[in-house]
Amino acid sequence: MKIRRIIIEELAQEKILGHGLEIVEVENGMLFGNPKFLNDRYGRYLAITHHNRYITVVFEYINLDAHVITAYKSSDWQIILYKRK
């Protein structure tokens, strides 16, 4: 999946910080963390990445832009899924 820009609005930034992640950590994970992409049941995407640690990013993909909804530390099953792909 080609991503031109990562857009993180203020509400999403608050959610991300609330999950104990830094905004730059999400951006670096999406760009440099060899993300594995999945569709969720709501038509959004999940990116499971591993840059410094495993994180999962929920986003909408619109015109090559990733509009981040939230991000959080990956669960054990998400880490297993990342390692399989």
C-alpha cells in the first residue's frame, strides 16, 4: 500500500497519547516499520508495525493519505499475525 501522507488530527492525537504512544512513533512505524496491512470490519485499515516496538494503527485510506483514527500497543495475537506475514 502506497501512503503519500499520514494525517493525524487533534482528536486522534489525544487518543494516541492516551494509549501511551508518541505521535512520532506512529509516523515512524507507518513509514519505516515494515507495516502489515489488514482490513477491519468497518472498512478501515489496520497497520501492524514494528519500528521500536509493536504498535497497531487504525486508519482510513483516502486518496493515498492515511487518516489515522487511533494507535495502540499491539496485542499478542497481532504480534503473532505480524510475524506470520
